[in-house]
Amino acid sequence: MMGGLLSLAFALGALAQAQGWIAALTVVENPRFQIASTLQQSNLPTLYLDIEFQDAQKLKVDRQNAQAAGAYIARPGEVVTATVRLGYDNIHVLLWLPSGQYSADDWAFEITSQDTQGILGWHHVVLYDAASRRALSQWGLSENLQLEGILAAPVQPIQVIFNGDSLGVYGAWPAPDELAAQNHLSGGLVYFDQTLYWQDLRRQRGSGPAPVSIYLSDCQVATLATINAGSSSAALSRLQTLRDGLHKPSDALDVDQMGTLLALISLWQGSPLDDWTRLMFYLDSSSDRLRPAAMANLISTPGDSALNWPPCFDDPLLQAAYIRAMERISRPEYLTQLRTTLGSFEPMQLSFRARNGNPELTWDELAARQQRMARWLEPTQMVLASWVLPSSASLRPSSVLSVSVTNLQRVPVEVLGFDVGKSTFLPIDPAWVQDGSDLIVSQSNGSVILRAAGEGRLQILRLNVPYTAVFGAGRAYDETVEMRIVTRMEGLARRQSVLMQQAGGE
């Protein structure tokens, strides 16, 4: 027994030393997973980067600067030549650091093949460190999106050796132009160019962390760019009208696909999308709408888990599509079916483990996220509502109940009416609206849909409800009567009835 344990310990030590994670042994909770992961990683294809000494030094300096500034902007012509060895192929390539945000552990590469043979079937590839860029979550999101009929860049695990030094496991993605070419997108891809943000970030963080003056998620501060657009500018024009506020998102976007993409990001990231400028789009000629395309690095580790709608995407119809997708994706049977369909999840889990040797993500964690999504769709209180009942001494046939309603959610909420006492439901009448009509998305008999709550102070919709509508039809006047407001998230069927606060009488 003791000999077996010693043999296992020796094997673990040898494997750990070979993989460079001996320091992580003390925090690993699952040695079996660690051993299986190491064996899985040893079977991955290995990509050797052979770079001349002076070019390698330049890349290392660029990397250090990117880590110090927090971001890197690739300049035209800032490339080095290199040779990629993959299997029996020696491929001449151009190589540089991709633009974007960098952490202390990041080594990333963008590579274009100069030979006829590509790399993993692609001629333009981006390589990101698997652990720091959450490659398993990105792989799961990509596979899930493709199952939903949404364009997404596939992810492949690969070992990377840089001039003889092992960098560990990386995720390999086709670059956007490669994805556009392989999917025959004649109009190419259009996107929000983040250069302004990266320039500002680098300027401020040159000597350490500093506040960022440009809000990354706000597409209105971004320039626009195209990839493989050819002579067509229709997609760029559509995105420009969206950015400039000339069209609503529901006029320019396929909102059902966008809603599904946003909901799946919430599942695989564990929080809503925090960087909207990472999205790319292509024009669907059959609908004349922009469809989303998910590229590398859509998954991040956000500092804020709140749901925010940047101005370019603040549209009730898109928000309603997001709610519907959230409800569908948060059902337990959705994950059950997904688990059956994504049969390669476990091999990818072994390939893309976390730095501490444990799984980056498990099915149990995804199930817990599903439960959080379901709870988010059923908040304790959708709106804050109060009413003022006139005193009995001041009652007249023309008396009204003053009602105030505030949406507390970051999505539209539909107000259906009021439960009066324990036996009467009073449908809302839009004619009762006195103030705050700009908060109303749409209205009809028995329904008023309120806009999503935004930043800053809460906004109030004020109603004057006729006294006779509440206490008519033979109902006796009762100062102790309870009123409850009946609401539901737009796009969902289930209702919520919440007790309204009663303010002092007239």
C-alpha cells in the first residue's frame, strides 16, 4: 500500500516537473484529474515557434510593455518572420502580438502563413494562453453558439514551444478574416474598432493602473472597421446607423440571434457581456439585418457582473429577446441536452485546465449558473410601487388614487394591473398615465411596458387611478384594503403580484 502511494507521488512529481506546475501540487484538489489532464495534454499537437534571437527579443519587449500598460496596439509593419513546425511541416510565417488587453501572465501571438499550407487548416491564426484567456469557456461558448446557428470561431487546443521553451497549452482560433473567408461572407465582417480605447488605456497605464476615461462598452466612442468587405459597404453602413443612433438595434440587428448570444455568454462566462465592442457582425442579405459573429476573447473575467445596455444596444425589443433566450437556456433540460451534444467537453476540460491544475469549468458550475439565471428572471420585486388612498372625509366621485411605479430591472417590465383586496383584479388603463410617459415602451388596454432601469436615479411613472374603478361595483370603501401590483418581464408569461406601499392620505 505504502509502496503504491510512493509510486503515485513519484509519478506526480515527474509529471509536474515536466509540465512546469510542480508548485501547484499543494492546491490541487483532484489528483486523478491532474494525471488525466497531463496525459491528455501530452497527446495534443505541438506547435514550435522558431524565431531569430533579435526578433524574439523584440517580441519579449513588446510583451513587457503590453503587460505594463495593460494593453497593446499592433502597429502596421510591426511583424517578425518565423518558422512554425507543426508535425512534419515547416511553415514560413509572419508573427506579431495581437492588439488587446494583457495581464501579467499573457503571451499571445497572431500568425499568418506565407506558404500554401496553413496552420491547423487556417492561414491566419490567433494563439492565446489557455489558462489566462479561459479557453475552455470560450470553446464551450463557441460550440454552443454554432449549435444555435450563430457564427462563431472554433477553438482548438495546442501545445506551444517558443524557441525551445514550453509555454504550455494554448487555444488556437482562426482570425476574423479567416472566419469570413471560410464562411464565404461576401460582405465581410464589421466591428467596433477598439483602438481609441487601447490608446487611452496605454497612455494612462504607462506608469501603473489608472482610471480609464473611455467606456469600453460604449460603441458610440468607437470607430468602425471592416474585414474582407470587398466592394460592399452595406454592412458597414448598417453598423454606422446603429452607432450614430439613426436606427434602433431592432431595425439593424437580428435581435433573436443577438438575444441568444447574450444569454449564452451569461451561461459560459457566469455574468453578462461586459465588453460590447468585442462583437462582430455580418450582413444577412435575406433579411437585411446584421447577424452577430463570436470571435476569440469574447469570454472575459469582468469586474462588474451587472447587466448594462450601452446606448447602441438599448432597445426594448432586443432586451425582450434576451429575456426569452435566458428563460429557454436556464431550463435544466437545456443543459441536459447540451451535455449530450457536447460529447467532447470532457477531453477539452482535460486539455484546458486552470493554472492550479483543477478543471477550469465543470457541468456542476454550469448548472449553478443556470439556477442563478433562473432566479434573475424571478426577482423578489420587479417594480417599486406605492399608492395614496384619499381619506374618507375627502372622498368624492371624482377622487383618484395616486400611484407611483418605478422599474427596478435592467430589462423592460410589463405592468398588467392591480390586485385589489383578495378577489378583484383591475387591469391597467394607459389613460391613467399622468407623468413619465417617456418611460413607456408600448401600451394597450391592460398593459403598459416600462423601459429598463438605467444608470443614475430611478424614474417614476405616475398614474391617477379613478377611485370608482377601485371601489366601484358594490365594493365597500375600506381604508385597510391591500393593493398589489401585477407585473411580468416582457416576453415571459409568468406574473408577479407584489404588495404596494401605502403612503399617507390626502
